[in-house]
Amino acid sequence: MACNDSDTAGQHGGRHGRDSHRDRRSVLVLGSTGSIGTQALDVIARNPHRFTVAGLAAGGANPKLLATQAIATSAPVIAVSRPTAMEDVQLALYAQAKAAGYDAGEHRLPKVLAGPDAMLELIDSTPADVILNGLTGSLGLRPSLRALATGSTLALANKESLVAGGSLVKAAAKPGQLVPVDSEHSALAQCLRAGEHTEIAKLVITASGGPFLGRSKKDLADVTPAQALAHPTWNMGPVVTINSATMVNKALEVIEAHLLFDVPYDDIEVTVHRQSIVHSMVTFADGAT
């Protein structure tokens, strides 16, 4: 059974921030200005009858985009990790509200939290049905653990949370509370519904091969960062794009699959699929794939 990427919304309930009139799921987006965050907000904007934004969080490097997102989604609260970014974000909020046609005082601007623990404060103080962790790097571990502690569904795109603290995350997660967002793992999770865990023969994760597929070690000696950032298939953030060029990202995905699905490493296979149409597959004991 081969599966592709699809929109997945967790079913686990925590501190509900749900709109009782329309039964909409409230979503707290961590890393809103990154690749995952912007895509998530696009999905939310296209499905206003299903989702509402409970809050936004970002590092603070792109205050204009964060302010634009906050005004567009009417987010009641936003958080930035860099304390020095608070003034820039507030000025950007005023500017974006004015650009959107609001007179002074007409649009209620969101509360702004700032500082290294601002995201944790946001998670603790903002009821949400779903908390999307779209942060990059191991700094996403603490927000993942804090999100799980609230009882809300954790939509996890931050694979480093599992790689760096897999046992901690798994111990903190209640059944059904952790929903993988990466296309490969989301597809695997959906495929695995078709059989029992004991019926799994192997998991297959595909890789595009990146921009340097087929090059010799000699050819790789002179490659540039710009070439490494030119992914042949996807438009992603710089960190994951570089990791894809070196295939490190695929190694992280193997570790993530092992931890998420309790499948031995020997039973997880990576294969190059240049077209990137199929993201992952499950082969069952009876030979069905």
C-alpha cells in the first residue's frame, strides 16, 4: 500500500480552544514564518470552517511576515524568541494593520510575548486543540514536551524533537496524542492502519537524492552552498534543504520512523525515487505493499 502526503488533523483532545458554534479546531502554530508554518497557515486560510488560529510563534527574524500572519489570522497572541525583536514586531503589527485598512485602534492587535521562554509561556497560556511544532532544530524539544503536557494534540514536524529526545517524547505522549506531520511519516501512519504491528515486514522511505545524486567524491569537492540549496523537487527552509543535499535529513527520518512506529532499523529501507511522487510505503508480511 503506497501512500502520499495528506492533510492530517489530530483527534486527541486537550485544553480545548474549539469554536463551539462551528466546531472548528483551534491551532497554535510554532515556527509560523518557516516553511512548515506558512504552509499550515495556508491550509487554515483555505479551510476557515474547520480551523482557527489560537496563536503564532517564531524566532523573530522576519517581523513583517509574522505581523502579516497575525493580522490576517486575527491571532490573539504571538511569541518571539528574540527579546530584541519585540519592538520590531510591534511596529510591524501597527504597519500591517494600517496596510490592511484598519484605522488606529480599530483592529485589536495581538498580545506579544518575547524572550527565550516566550514559546513555552504561549503554550502554557493558550488553549488549543492542536499545537503544530514546525520549529527547526533541537530547540524544538522543550516546546514539544510542553505541548504534550497540556494534553493537546501535538502535530510534530520538528523531527529533531524525536532524534534528540525520543524516549522523553514517547514517555510524555498519550495514545493518539502525537501526530507526525512530515509527509513520509504521515503516510506511514496512515498506511499502518491497514494492518497489525506484527504484520509489518518493512517500512520504505523514499528520497529524491538531492541535487548531487550521481556525482563522484571528486565532483563533490567544489560544490557551493548555492548548489546545495537548489533542491530538484522541493522548496524548503535552508537547514532542511542542506540536510537533504547531504542525505542527513533522510537519516533523521529513519530515526524518526524507528521511534514513532517501533520498527527495527534493519526493517527500515531508504530508496531513491527521483520523481518524489510516493513518499513512503509499508510492506506487510504477506507481501502486500
